[in-house]
Amino acid sequence: MNQPIKYLLLITFLTINYSFSQEINLFQQFNGRYNYLAIGNTLNPVENATDGNLCDKLTESDADLLLPPNTNVVAAYLYWAGSGEGDQEVDLNGTSIIADDIYLVDYDTGHPIYGTLTYFSCYAEITDFITNTGETTYTLSNLDITETLESNIGYCRNKTDFAGWCIYIIYEDLNLPLNQVKLFQGLEIINKNVGEKTITLDNVNVLDNEGAKIGFLTWEGDSNLAYGESLFINNNLISNPPLNPANNAFNGTNTFTNSNTFYNGDIDVYNIQDNIAIGDTTVDIKLTTGDFDTTGVWQADLIIINNIITVLNSQLPDPTIQINNVQLACGSRDLIINYTVYNINCNDVLPANVPIAIYANNELIGTTLTTATISIGGSLSGQATVIIPDHLPSNFTITLSVDDVGDGTGVITEFNEFNNEANQNVQLLEITLTPLQPLTNCDESFNTAYFDLSTQLNSIDTNGQATSFFETLEDLQNESNEILNASNYQNTMVPQTIYLRVEGQPCYEVYFFDLIVENCPPRIPEVFTPNNDGYNDWFNIQGLYNIFEKHKLLIYNRYGTLIFEGNNESPWLGLANKGLNNTGKILPVGTYFYVLYLNDSNYKTLTGWVYLNR
């Protein structure tokens, strides 16, 4: 993911790694009003291919740094290389420099004694060192390959022993056009065994070919071995005579100093404005070595490619995206994703309405758009709300992909098509509904009763957290319509489920329980006084009316004559409503017998007596 820094570091090495035959790959890319220069020197006192077997190496060598006026150093890298498996610590102007990484490559000589020879290249990022030291003479020392050369005579006998160094400086000059500077590095060889190497640079958009150039840092090239040694750009043979003739590209030269005594090393730069065209999106580089000499013998120079650098006038945006955070709601599959779109590694603004696709476990679940133009080096934050489909698990990966219409297809041309995604693992905040024992109360009227909901708190551990009761799960989740009279709550249906919310982290807990209203046994009085004094004036069977709504009450006198028949709408007021001679009459004081049909499968018919008094 791109971060808002001045340039993009594509490969970060935290420890020293041994990389064998590391392919030349993009290492860093700079976009702006940038250019580069290089300085360096060899530790070979003469070229290897000359007569004799001089195997000694210099203990140090110098190079002068002179920056163009009104420029600022953006980045600097020190490279040192030689025969053997490597010296990872050198001195630069008396300061110890330890390698960030070391590359190794093998060369099979095919000789029964020399066998396979190993070569190394180290690099270290020294931007602060160069910025602080400034323009001066730089001396590299303490690069020692003596033990390697003494332990294996093949390097010197084969005339492939070397040691040297180089510093690349990328600088900013506000008078320059907007350029794309790409630095590729690794360690590869072309030789009599492998005589060709092709590298394709992509994600380019050439707006103007004026000033376009390509540079190489290579090792072990010899000026006296000019056999099929060529350099092609987009299938065009390029050269820089007399320093770099077309048939001897790697010949111990330094383009920056116009020197041909950079023995067994090359710091070469070529103008390629005639080899690329406006609108090009790729640049092909091909290096070759090897040909037959005049006697018909195959000859080839050993060339070790350390890095390639290009400067192209190009203008493109480069959208990248970062997930800032994902907001989760307890018990919900809705997500709010906060993100930022960057346009950092670029030379052009990013237009508005660039599509952003949102995936969960690689399944498209939503899309959105950038809402405004993003300037060079700028960013824009946004927010998107999505719903995770029910068929996906609760643990999944969210992916945001900028410049993606939802099927991986983009709508803009950009520097890098492979840095558009951001991923984050997400675990939904699932809510477990824990059941509690129901609360049961006697029906007080039409299947309603009053309950003390707070008694349920005695059966759980709240850890001192706040609690609240709700009639629906939706109200609980939204924290709306809380039950305020929890200690004296009257149910509204039978049965009724109540939800209890206990606050906590990262999510609240949910309990639920039912309110059960049951018909309790009615309480039948043994006496009543229907004298209209306002007290005990009717046969008030408590827990009967509006509870056992389908009941039937029969009253008999002491002679067994039915004198009253009542129901939920007709309580007994001490009057008769049965019999030809008794209907509507006030009944005399005395003992009467009742038969109470509750019409409830849980209860049998009740019988007994009651005394009517005045």
C-alpha cells in the first residue's frame, strides 16, 4: 500500500539476505521533476583482459561529486561489487557502511579446475550521508577481496577478478519536466553460456521523448573483448561512440566523466529519445554478448548486470487505497468502511469519479466512487457502507480496489496497475442470545399481569455494567424505547419476550426471557352482604372475572333449586334470575350452594357454599 511519502519503496530488506542470481527487477520509482547522476571508481589497476596476470587490487579509490545547481538530493545508494561471496562492510570517507542487502551470482567457467566462480554486489541506502556530506571527493576503502583471490586461482587465471563501487544520486530540479525515474536492480550475468538478457519496462506513458535516457551499472566488462556485445532499445541498436561503440557496449567506461579507465566496470548513460515514441506504454531492453572470432572460436565477454535506470518524460496518476478502519455494529452485518485514496507515486492528478470496488472474500459486495480530483501527492478520504451477505462467514477479508468497476477492470491509465488494493481481516461482532428462565405471574385481567423484570439480574453476572430492558431485539440494538418501569411492568401479550441488554466490550450481551401469565386458582368468599352499603355487595370471586372469561356460575338454594346462572358478564349480586317465581327477587338471608365451571383444562369444577347476609 502506498503511504504519503516522497517516493515508493518497492522492496524493503530488514536483514542481510543472500540472493543468488537475483533477477533485475524494479527497486524504486520516482515521479516528479527528477533526474539522476552517478559517480564511482574501480579498484582494478588495469583491465583484466590485458596481458599478464596482475591480481592485486587497490585499497581505495576516489570520485568527485558535483551536483547541478539549484538541486535537492532525493535519494542516494552506494553499490560495491567484486569477486567472491562478498564483503558486506566498507568505508566511505572513513565512515563504515554496512550493506542493506547482498546479491550473489555464479558463473560456470566450464574449466575442470576453476569450476564455478561466484560474484557479489552489495548496496546501501545513504541518502542522509550524501545530503550531510555534500559536494566533495568521496573515497571508498576497506573493500577487500584478497582472501577470495588467494583461495581460488580461477578468478585471476580466468581474468574475471574485479572490485569497484558506484553511488547513484536521484535529485530534484524544478526546471526539469515531469519525469518518471525507475531504478531496477539485482545481479545477473550474460556470458558465453547465456548470451542474451531481455527486460521489459511496463506501466509507462511516454508524453515526450525529449531527454529520455537509460543508464547501466555493470561489472567485469572488458574493452578488448568485443564479440557480439550490443545493447538494443525497442529492437534499435544503440551506442555512444567513441566511448561505447555499437559492438562493445560494456568496456570499462564512465559516461559521466567520459572516462575509459573504469576498469572492469561500466557507469554508462544513453540518450534514447530516438528509440521511444510518444504514447509508448512499454520499453524493451535487450543486452547481448558472444560471437565467433576470426579463427571460428566462440568468444564472449563476462558481463554482470547490477542495475538499470531509466528517465522518461511521463505523466500519469497512480491511485492507491488504504483502509483506515472498519466500523462494526454489534449483531449486525452492516459495515462502515473508512478509507483514503492516495495519488502519491504520480506525475498527474487523479480525476474524480474513479470507481472503487468492495469485496468480501473476493465476492463483490459494493461499489463507490472518488468524489473529487486528487492532486499530485494528495489524498482523499471517503466512507462506504456495505452489507455482508448472510452466506459468508463471520470472519472474512474485506478488499478495497481502486480503479476497479467491479470485475477488475479499470477506467484510467496509471503508473502501476498492481498496487490498487487494500485488505483487512474482519470479525463480525456476533451477538449470542442467552435464554433465561421465564417470569410467571397470575392473570390479573384479560391475560395481563405485573412483573418485576429486574429480578432477572439476580441470575446473571453483570460485572457492574449498565443494564436495560426492551420489548424487541431491534429496539435493543438501536437503544430505543427502553422499558422504564422495569420493576412494575405490565405485559402486552401472552407470551411476551423481553430482551435484556448488558453493556460490555467489545460488544454488549443479550439475554431474553418470556413473561408467562397463568390462570391461578380463584379465591371464593364464604359470605357477602348485598345491602348496597358499597362494601362486599356481590359474590366477588377474586381471580375469576376477566381471567376465566368462559366460566359459568350456578347458584342453588338449600332446596336444590337453581336460582341464578351467571358468566363473565353477569356476576351474582344476590338476586335470582332463574325460576318463574324468583326472577328479579331479592333473595333471603341464608346459605346457598354454588357450582363453578371454569372451562379451563387445568382446573376441575369447583363446588361449595356461601352465606348471603344483609
